[in-house]
Amino acid sequence: MEAFRIIMTLVISGLIGYFTNFIAVKMLFRPRTEKHIFGRRVPFTPGVIPKNKPRLAKALGRAVGEQLLTGSDLKEALSSDRTADAAVKRVTEGVFSDKPVSEVLDGITGGNSAAVREAAALRLTALVTEKIRQADISAVIVSEGKEAIKQKVAGSMLAMFVNDELIASFAAPLAQRIDSYLDENAEPAVSKAVSEELDRLMCSSPAQLLEGSGMTRERTEKALSELIKKAARESLDDIIASVDIPAIVEDRVNAMSVEQVEELVMSVMKHELNAVISLGGIIGVLIGVLNVIVQRI
């Protein structure tokens, strides 16, 4: 009978300690809202974390921004060779793709590569045609032709008859014919040439185009690596200074629901909180042992 009483004392003490800590841990998160009885708030509602979520958010933001992820940490990580190499690899893998340019454009534009090609063709045709008209090709041809005729007849008897007026009488109609021909045929000819070239480009891969121009993958990687590192050295200080990490973390935690905060905390502290609950049971048993010893003295 005495042994049974001792065992029950230890069991009851252990259960009291276990469930006391279990309730204490649960009260960190529950209840999630205030509870009222007869219009008065029930003490300890809401739970510790729901009630102090703004303070928790501020503390987490300060801890992350000032200790765990400082501006210097960000600068070191973003400007490291590892980061630059990863960025270079990602860019060159996309640039030196074996897929046709049309397929790459489809991925970028959501399947609208044909529309992009058509817009490019129209723009290039208009640009080249305008440059042809501005070049005044007829005047150049007539001017060069006049000089060629003069040089051809120089020193001969024809030079007495072939003067500027005679040459001009032939050149003026020629210039008009050239202008008329260009007005009628320049744009269609340019459009055809541009379309054929764009079709060739759309069927080629970016890797073929770049390598054909002498831009190898190795040279591209080297140039990109230097560019990224230079940009990191010159720009990161200003960028990081404009990023308020504590405020970002604080706003993010404040925007989370109580359920999400509980899930976040439990994902990190689940084993530790369970250990606290188990420790309550162990301490309860020890208190029970002390109680039995005191009673027997």
C-alpha cells in the first residue's frame, strides 16, 4: 500500500509538471483572439505571441537587419566571385542557347515572336529606305559620272565638245530617272532584303549568331564577369543603403496571420518546445520524489 502511494505521488507530480508546461507552451499561441466574459476581457487572452506580434516583428526585424544579415554581409555575398560566376553562368546559358531565335523570342514574349519579327521588319525597312533617300544617290551618281567623263575625254579632241553644259544635259534626266526608280523600287527591295535576313536570323540560334560575329562563350563570360563585379563595387553601397532590412522583416511578420506566425515558430522551435514540456514532467517527478522523502523524514 505504501509503495502504491509513492508511485501514485510520483505519477501525479509528473503529470502535473508535464501538463503545466504543455499548457504554458500552448498559451504562447492560444487563444489567438481576446476572450470576454460579461464584457470583461479574460486574463491571458489573447496568447503571448498573438498579443505581442508587433513587438515580435520589430525584434525579429532588428535581429535580422542588425545581426544576422547586415549591409556588409549583403555586399560581401552579392559581390563575391561565387555570385558573379552564378550570374554569368545563368546569362550565358540563355544567350548561347541552341534553340532558334524565334523559339527564344516566343519564350520571352509569350508566343509573339512573329509579331516582334514583323515590327522589326517594318522598322528596319522604313529606317533603311529613309537613309537611302537622305543619301541623295542620284546626285552622287551624276557628280561622279561627270568627273569620270571629263577624265575619260581629257587630252582628246572630244574634250573641246564635252563641256559641263553638255554633260549636264545628259545628267539631269538621268538623275530624275534614278530618283523615280528609287521612289518606286527602294522600299520593296529593302523590305524583301530585310525579311530574308530576318528569316535567316530567326532560324539561327543565338549561339551561332554570336560565335559567327567572333563573340565566343569564353570572351562573353569574361566580359560579363568583369561588368558584374564592377557594377557590384560601384552600385551596391547605394542599393544596400536604400534597403531597410529591419523594416522589411517587420512588415512581413506583421502581415502574417497568427496561424502563420505559429507555424513559423513551431518549424524552428518544435523540438525545443517539446523538450520544455517533457522537462516539466521530469521536474514534476523530482518534486514528487522530494515530497516523498520529506514525508518520510
